[in-house]
Amino acid sequence: MAPSDSTRTETEQSAAQPAVGAPSAAELRAAAQTDLGERRADARPAPLQTARGMEARDVLAWYGASQALKGISLPFAPNQVTALIGPSGCGKSTFVRCLNRMHEEIPGGRVEGQITLDGHDIYASDADPVTVRSKIGMVFQKPNPFPTKSIFDNVAAGLKLSGGKRVKRSDLRDRVESSLRGAGLWEEVKDRLSAPGMSLSGGQQQRLCIARAIAVEPEVVLMDEPCSALDPVATLRIEELIHELRQRYTIVIVTHNMQQAARVADSTAFMLSGELVEFAPTNKIFTDPDDERTEQYVTGKFG
Ligand SMILES: Nc1ncnc2c1ncn2[C@@H]1O[C@H](COP(=O)(O)OP(=O)(O)OP(=O)(O)O)[C@@H](O)[C@H]1O
Ligand SMILES: [Mg+2]
């Protein structure tokens, strides 16, 4: 059952609309063929740093007695972008929260199955959730900078909270700068690092949150509808950034925007009612899916 409207923010409600603009099959095919395939593979720069891959095996998740995931198995290849798509309430957010041990923080939240990062079980008895979350960072739907902190401190806070090694004060500035550069925000904020993070535009705030996530040098960045609160220009900027981030990180992105999945993702997984229906190269999902339900969803016939 999807959360009732009264429990969802306005942003979440608008983001829950399926298949933004319900593009036609021809439009999706065009988006996929423009951006994917050999041409785009050629245009993609080689990784600057080899990230680690993840693998989910038969992941089940519950909220109390209610089962939200019914056995999801998916590989996340290193330095690749994997999109998760599916109608509202199918379990996309639950699944990404399982991928960095955040689901267990929800009262009644329970996870079974296995999730590995570079072969290591992130749910092993000796795996520390705080360390896991520093290796598998998360960017949320709505930009959530720390409201009272400056631009600089928002990024530095990521380092302080990571639970990892303390960063020397002298190194902190360099780390903040490189993280803001990595998030494509440095040029816009370098002269006002002490201004409040909240003084930035929505798109800049989201890039600030990406800077905060990458400051701790994660292996994987999870993004749950990172553009749903942004205008088209800010959205495009984040999509370009995702292309750059994949040179260093493994990326998992939840999106309701079919064209966005077609533009940014190497592989796409279609979920329905807590199950995985189909996982394939994005081009195939949008142009020649095996499952009829995938075809119907990507062409906006149901949501
Ligand atoms: N905190 C919660 N407590 C109880 N049930 C929840 C909670 N969060 C989600 N659920 C339920 O789990 C199921 C999966 O929800 P989830 O938020 O993962 O879906 P989603 O695919 O991310 O949806 P959307 O596209 O609307 O964001 C839904 O039935 C939802 O109602
Ligand atoms: Mg969600």
C-alpha cells in the first residue's frame, strides 16, 4: 500500500506521479537511441578511479508485519549508473535504504537476504553501519543541507560525521574544495563559503548535498529521486554531474522520469509490488523489454 497523501510532503506527492509527461514509445526510443548505445559508450570517459560494485541477493524487507520487498536480486557494476524505476509504492526507496543499512533505522524495519560491497557482506555481524554508510552515501529527494551551517561546514560536516579517520584541519579545506569541485559547485560558491547553505538555489543545494556525500570518499552513491524538486535546468546540471561521478563512483538512482533514466543510466531495473520484474541494459528496457509489464510502464500505460 502506498503511503497516504496526508503523510507525504508536497514534493513527494508531485514526485510520485508516474512517467513524467507520459512520453510516447517513440519519444523514449528517441531518447534512448540519442543518449545510449555505441555513440554514448564512445563518448564516455574511462573511469578515473575504480569504484567497487555491489550485489543484492534475494533481499526481503518489512515494515513491521508488512512486507515491502519480496526477494530482490540485482548486481550494481562498478563505475556504472543503475536506475531503479517502477510505480509509486513498489519499494524503490525501501530497497535503496537497505543498500546502506538505513532501513533498519525505521521502527519495525527488518531486512533479510544478502547485500555485498566488493564481496563483503554489509550486514555481517562485524560490519559497522556508520562505516557502511560512509562507503555507500545517499542523496535524498529533497535537498537537505544542514539549515544552520555554512556552505563550507555543510561539506565538512560530512567528514566529521563519517565515523572514519579524523581529517587534519589543514587538510579539511582541500577536502571541502575537492568535494565541491567534484559536485560541480566550486566555481559558484568559492567566494562565499561562509554563507549559509540554505542561501543557495535548490539545484545548488542538491549539489551541496552531493558534495557532502562524496566528501567522505564513498564507493557508491545512492540517489533517491535527486531531481524531483528541481527545475529542468538544475535537473540537467545534476544529470551531467552523474555522468562525471560515474568516473569515480558506482551510482544507483531512483527516478520517476523515464527520459532521465534513458539519459543517465547504463542499466535499468523495473520493480513492481516489491519484486524485480526486469533488469537489463537501459537501451533494452526502453526499446525492447522482455516483459509486457515493463513495456506498459515505460510507455506510460500504467503508473
Ligand atoms: N515508514 C514506513 N512505514 C510503513 N510502511 C512504509 C514506510 N515507508 C514505506 N512503506 C511502505 O512500503 C512500500 C514501499 O514503499 P517505498 O517508499 O519503498 O516505495 P517507492 O517505490 O519508493 O514509492 P515512491 O515512488 O512513491 O517514492 C509501500 O507500500 C509503502 O507504503
Ligand atoms: Mg520513494
